[in-house]
Amino acid sequence: MEDDLPEKCVKLVLLGDSSVGKTSLASKFCHEEFGRQYYPTAGVDFFLKRTVLQGNRLVRAVVWDVGGESLDTTMFQNYLYGTQAILLIFDITNLTSFNHLMEWLNAASSFVFGKPPLVTLIANKCDMEHQRAVSLEKQMRFVNELGIHSTHSVSARTGENVTLAFQRILAELLGLRLSRVDQEEQLSVVKAEILAANHNQAYAGLQTPPSTICSLQ
């Protein structure tokens, strides 16, 4: 029973500009939900997820979803207190959200004392690859030049790699290594909309019949 397992509490802080999908990622990981309506986070919101790693390590992840307008507020330093991991999040279709990452990282670094938290780069909206404005090369260069621990490409809308990314971060914090079986269990089925039967028709913006859904494993 999970209630009989020793529990480790971990604080994760999500940082990034407004509308990059921080709340959607937290909601997808913690509640397996995705809301299509956008409501900007005022200040900070909180999510809780209890998960088991390696079959017997119970982890309680407390996710702090920091609003995109919080960077220059007096409360910002309080949001970072005691965090074990910082997730820098940007939208691959929004170059400005990527260019602002250094501001978020510098601000966070100035308010972190004691043991430095694990810093991970999260590239959200990978289901919109056709609208990518931030190249994968630029994403990797950012990680390598700044010594960021890792980067993950995810989609809060489809759920692609979301749980796996969070599980890997939690495992790293606890000094664990996810087995291949553990990782494969977190690979979700991705649903993709077929917008048009004709490829050229889709990009011409013509009217199409109601879309169907296919599943990609």
C-alpha cells in the first residue's frame, strides 16, 4: 500500500513568461487535465502530485506555478525559498519567451541560498512543431553554455513526454535512475487531429470536413 511507503517531499518551481504553458503542464502532470481556456496566473498557484518511483519510493511533488508577471515583484524571492528544482519553461513557437529565460534564470540565481537547485529547461508545445520559432540547436546551445542539467521537449496539450519529464527530474533529485520499463510506462498515447485529407488544402486555409482523431504511440 502507498500509505505504508516512506514519503519524500520535493518542491518544484515553474518559471517562464505568461502563456508558455506552466499551469497547463502542472495540471497535466498532477491532474491529467488540460484546459483550453487561458487564465493567467496571478502571483503563484500550487499543485500536488504523489507518485511512486522504482516501485517503492513514494514522492510528494509540490509544484509552484509562478505567474509570468511575478519576475519584478517583491514576492518573487519568497516563491523560490526551499526549492529543490527550477523548471525554466518556454514556448517553442514564441522566440520572446525563449529570449527572456536568462532574465528568469538570473533573477532566480540571485535569490537562491544554500545548495543550488536542479535547473531544467522545458520546451513546451512540441505538438506545434510546424510553427517552431526556436530551433533545437538554439535550445541545446542554451543548455550546454549555461551548464543546465537537462532539457525536455513536451506538449501539455497532448501530454507528450510531460509525466516522463517530471519523473526524470524527481528521480534525479532523489539520486535514482528510472528503468527502461519505468520510462516506457510514462509514454502516453498522443492524439493528433487530422485537419484535412489534402496537405495543400490544409495550408490554403480552405474549409474542411470535421476532423477525425488518430492515435500515435
